Amino acid sequence: MTYAADRIHAEIAYVAYHFHWSLEDILDLEHGDRRRYADEIAALVNRAAAEG
């Protein structure tokens, strides 16, 4: 199974933007770990937005 390049780039940009990690550090993550970080960031962003 392959993962769409656009989706990978979006995940990398999202994690890099919020965690300020380098591209190398993010690419070193397993896909599942990178996806989990992206999901956790989204939860934090949504919670912050809800709190105003």
C-alpha cells in the first residue's frame, strides 16, 4: 500500500509548523508515529480554539 505524496507533505508541514522539528527528524518517524503526532496536534489546536 502506498501513501499519497500530498498527504505525506501535509503531515510533514503540519508537524514541522507546530513542533518546529526538522524535516530530517520528521522523516525519521515511522508513518504511524507521524500520523499520531499529526492527530495529537490537531486535538490540541481544536481544544485551544474551543477554549477561545
